[in-house]
Amino acid sequence: MLVVAKVEERVAAAKAGANNASSYHPATLRLAKARRTDRAHLSFDRWQSLWDESAYWELSAAEVDRIEAATSELQRLCLAAGDHILEKNRFAEMCIPEAAVPHIIETWRQEPPALYGRMDLAFDGRHLKLLEYNADTPTSLVEAAITQWYWLQDCFPKADQFNSIHEKLIAKWRDLHPYVSQPVYFGYEPVEEDRMTIEYLRDTANQASLRSAAIAMHDIGWKAADSQFVDLGKQPMRTIFKLYPWETLLRDEFGPHALHSMQQMQWIEPIWKMLWSNKALLAILWELFPDHELLLPAFLNGPCDLQSYVRKPLLGREGANITVSISGITMESTRGNYADGKFVFQQYADLAASNSIRAVVGSWLIDGEPAGIGIRESDGYVTTNTSRFVPHLFQ
């Protein structure tokens, strides 16, 4: 049960030994030290409108353990679903281009380097359910890994936080040292959030003693004579971390080159991540593991017998083109660029809520292992790229 309390009331309750789990606390806290993230030389014009420490979410240690265990279990289910998709050749149902299929199969079996992902979870203090898996290009990483940690140290230094994202990223880059070519390129679209995420990831790679270079995706060149991608200095590129969706990359002019040069170019995240970043995964998971306590009923052929559901585009991002229908009433419908694609219909699940505020728990995985959480708040039913990031703690 969620409890709303003023900060001074929370402190008094804590002194009396009466902390409540899963509590939402309005607060008036300082931004100054939380902005130390600028050590990575980031710009914060847009970030300042997303980071919100006027409140925070408090969980119990048992709830943190539950989220961590659930994330591990869901990862296990997704691995099984990946094997099933390959075995049963279900790529067409997922709208995955036929030309990409051999490369997905090859990379799935060879297990080339993969770095991170984020599972979005509905958790109302009682039920914990998977909403989707952002396995290819998840963002809000800086807020989850760094900013909320500084907030905790500044405001509640005796409390704890489910957050080892930063340390695990550096450790993973160290593990990849023998397997990647340097410099490791970091490709991005020229938008503020993506550039901020890339600069932070570069910082973690640099701390692992890897040389790196940032490059806009549109600045990557193709040297036909050598069948090779090159940077602005016409130097060959061997390893790239791309914050750029695979389905978009394959539609680009140089998409076929990416497929034909897989042996010359190492892509992080690997192309097999198309299996998990596709929301058809939700329907396949339900088909394979019906009634699993961490899954919601989901279907590709319409809402079936669902009375309340969320319709999501298979390849949608940032809350675009989502429709929330509860008992036959459309509660919210967002716009976007994915209206012409295929959809999945997933049972509606209540989120953590305080008055009209609803919160999604983003559970981060580094190298396939749970690493921490970030919480995004919305005033409506749909979490979008403008939803607020609110810190958390546990005692």
C-alpha cells in the first residue's frame, strides 16, 4: 500500500521505527550536488526538465530483493523465448526483415559482446509484471546510474539504493577488453538525450582503459573498395556501440552494408537484440509460459478476451502510438510514427500510484544480470520520453 507523507513526517516515523515500505514522499531537496553528473561534460537543458527530486520512492529491502529476483527470472524466460523463436522460425510474425534472420541466428549462437538492457515493470506493491524489454537502445541511463546516486549521498547518506549500474558497466567493459577493437566508436543520433547517454557510456569505457570516440550515425562512411565502415578521418571502424535501433539501421541506405560486413564490424548491441526489443516478445512469452506470475496475457491477433488492455506497436518507442483501454473505454491514446505497423495487445496492469501519478520501474541489466532500478513518473497512463525520473531509496 502506498503512503503519502511529508518529509518531516517520514523522519519522525523513522525515528519511531515506523517506516512504511513502497512509500511515496514529497520532498523539497537541493539540485546542486545532484548535478555533479556534468563530470562527463554533458548538457542539461533537456535533462533538467526530466529529473525530478521534488519526491522520491521508498522501497523495503524485501521489495528490492523481489525486483532483483524477478528480473533474473524474466531474463531466463527471454532466453528460452529466443531459442523458441529460432527453432520455430517466428521471425515473420515479428516483422523482422528476412535478410536479417541469418545474422540474428548466427549472433544468437555465437554470443558476441552485449552490454545492457532495461526491463520496464509494473509494480503496485503487490503484483510485479513485465511491461516490455528495452533490450536494444534503452535510455534514462544517466539518471539511473549516476544522478540518483549522488542525490542519495547528498540527501539520505545513511540509506541505500538498488544501484550498481555504474560499477557493473565499467566491469563489463574491462571484460570486453580482449574482444573489442580500439577505439570503440559510440554512434548516436543528434538528439540531446542520446548524446548524453553516449557520453556517459564512453566515460565508463574510458574508466575501463578503453579508447573511445563518439560519432553521429550520419557521419559514418562506407568504403566500398574494402567493404568497410569508416569514420570522418576515413579510418576503418571495427567496433561500434550504437544507440540506434536495429530496425531503423536496416531501413537506412547503408543497412545492407551492415549485414554484409558483419565479419568486419562488431556491433554492440548485437543484431540478435532485435528478438527482445520487439514487443511481439510479450505475446510469445505468454504463449510459452501462460499464467506465469511475472507475465501479463498478451496477443498478436487482437485483444481476444481482454476487457482492459494496452495496445502497443511491435517496434514502437518512447510511448508512441499506444492506446490504453479499460473496460471498453479509451483512457489514453498517444500519437507517433508507428501507427501503420503491427501491434501487440497486453492486459492492462496497475502501476505504482500516488493520486494521479503513475510510476514504472525500470530494472536495468548489465551483461544479463540485474544491476539496479530507475523510476519514471507520468501524470497519465503512458510513460513517454518526457516522463519524469524520480529517485528511490530503501532502508
